[in-house]
Amino acid sequence: MTEKVMLVDVSKCTACRACQVACKQWNKLPAEKTQQHGTHQNPPDLSWATWNLIRFTEVPLKDGGVKWLFRREACLHCTDPGCQRACPVPGCIVKTPEGAVVINSELCIGCKMCVNSCPFEIPRINPENNKAYKCTFCWDRISHGLIPACAKVCGPGAITFGDKDVMIARAYARAKALGGDATVYGDKYVQGTHVIYVLPEKVRMYERMVVNPSIPISLILWKDILKPLSVLAIGAALVGTFFHYVIKGPKRPEEGGE
């Protein structure tokens, strides 16, 4: 199965929120009660029930006006996902051949390790059942040859989906055509992400967009070095106990005494 990439061309996004609605419909996610806070940002953030969000950024201009920047915010589906590295439950977080990183919420124990280890701060916990949730890359669609629901409904063509090499080449060609500060975001981090952006402005201009995302060193140290050593140590202790039992036999109670 060919790796897939979603390309989000922010320069084409009109903030219509069709992708938000399509995500809710396809995944049967409940609506959320929100409040008006004096901005167009609604709902205010991702949640266990909102996996795809249009993030609004207001940029003040020197003449007193405001420039709007908006982008789709959701899981980027890392090639080297910090959430999967951190999760202590085998099979709870898996990667598909297409590149989707999927949380099996039924197996989730609510430890929040995925939340704390995601370089993009994406997974959210449902406070009612203490389970983690996030965008699934519509793996149930793409595994059957369909494109993600958000890409399907994007009228302006800001969200496109296809083979990895094709999408990355298209992203760089688009950034070059836009010129100025336009850049490609995602393919150079955590061994590459399966959602990449074409940003017409510098990364730091976009609210809640991590400038230099990386997996915490503490997680790499634990998962790749300390945890394997601890498993070996436990295994050695068990083997030693077994041989001690075979050679010495079970400990017998001492004779005599009260």
C-alpha cells in the first residue's frame, strides 16, 4: 500500500468550516456547546469530540486593521509518532501502511502519555470515560480507496490527498509559486508527517503552530534505551529465579521451633 499525504494549502482556505462539519458527520461526533468570545474562533479548541478545527489568527496591521490567517488544525500523522512511542498499551496506537496514526480508544487506559508526548499537542481526553481521541486520517475511508472526508468536501481545493511523493512535490511547487515568505511545513519534522502545509506566511504568524516540533528527549531516552534495558533486567531476574528454583528447589520450613 502506497503512503499517502494530505496537503493543506492555507493560501486557498476560506475558513468555510466544511471540513469541520464533514469530520463530525463521518465520525459521528457530537456537537459541542460553545460561547462567543469576540472572535470567529468557534469552537475554541480541539477536543475529544472535535478532531478537525479551523484555527483563526488575527494579525494586527500598522494601519489599525486586521489581517486574517486561518488553517486546518488536526493530527499530522507523524512517521515517528511520539504518541505511539509513549503509549504503554500494546496495540492501542497503531500506524497503517498509508501513514495514518490511529488510537484504539477501547484499549486506552487514560494515562495521558500520548497527550504529553505529542510534539503538536493534538490528542484530547474525554473526561467522562478518560479515553484519548484524535483525527484518524479517515483510515476507514482511505483503506478502501476513498479520500478523507475533509478533503472530499473542500470546495476551494485547499485540502488535497494523494501519494506521498506527488503531494510533497506539489507542495514545494506551490510554495515557490507563491513566493515571499511561503514555505512547506511538516515534511522535515519527526521523520516527516502525513499532513503537510503550504503556508503563505512565516510559521510563527499562525496561532498554536509549533515552530520546531520534536519528540521530547526524555521520551526517546525512556523508550529506546531505559525501557529495553529494564525489560532485559526483569527477564534476567526471572531466569535467575527459575534456575535457582530448579537447582535448589523450593524453600522448606525449618524444623523445630515453636
